[in-house]
Amino acid sequence: MHVILGGAHNGKRAYVEREILKFEKIDVLYFDGALPSNELQPLGKCIIISQFEKILEPFLNEPEQIIAQEIFSQIKHLEKYNNVYCICTDTSRGVVPLEKDARQLRDTCGRLYQLLCAHAKTVTRVWYGIPQHLKGDSNGEN
């Protein structure tokens, strides 16, 4: 698993497509704001998951640690058979929102991102198009 994180519209997807995918020799499937359904069991693919905020929104009434663990487990399962890239957006840059739902979404994303980063082979932060390699192999090779 590979995690690419940074602010909104800071070049994360462009980085993945430009730098990472040049090493991939397999089909690429994009999942923006959704996880692959249980019916779809991709094998040997490159899976790019983004917009985790949309994935988590329906579950904001559940405890953040539990839902973060459930989403993480689903992604870990995908990783068994595929090369998974998670594009994670920092939506608050450390600012705590006043609205309860926005705060819950921020906190749940943070819990999920911690799990993803701890487990990931590589973690790269992209800020204004500039990649900074935080963990693992800096060229994205598997």
C-alpha cells in the first residue's frame, strides 16, 4: 500500500499519475469517494482510492475508531491481491472545525490516515506539487 497525502488541489493525483504509475504495468482502477464493492474483487490491478471524506460521511454517527478500522480492513483486504494507492486529503491543516459533523469527519479521517500511514510501504506528502517522501522507497517502485 502507498499513501499520498497533502492539501486539497495540491497535485496529489498528478504526482501519482506522473511519478508512480510509470512503474505500473497493470490496469489502473480509480475509486473516488467509494471503495470497490464486495461484488467487484479486482485481482492484480493498481487501485487508486481517493476522497476518503465522501467514503466516511455516511458513517459519522458511529465511533470514529471503529469506522476507521473497518475501512482500513477493507483496504488491507484489497491490498492482498492488488497494488493500492490511497490519496488522502488534509482538509483542515490542524484547525478544529466548530461544527460537530465537520469535526467528526476530520477526526475520523485522521484516525483512518494514521492506520493507512502506519501500514503503508511508502508515504509521500505532496504540497503545491512538490513531493516529500516521508516513508519508504522514494521512487514508488514495488
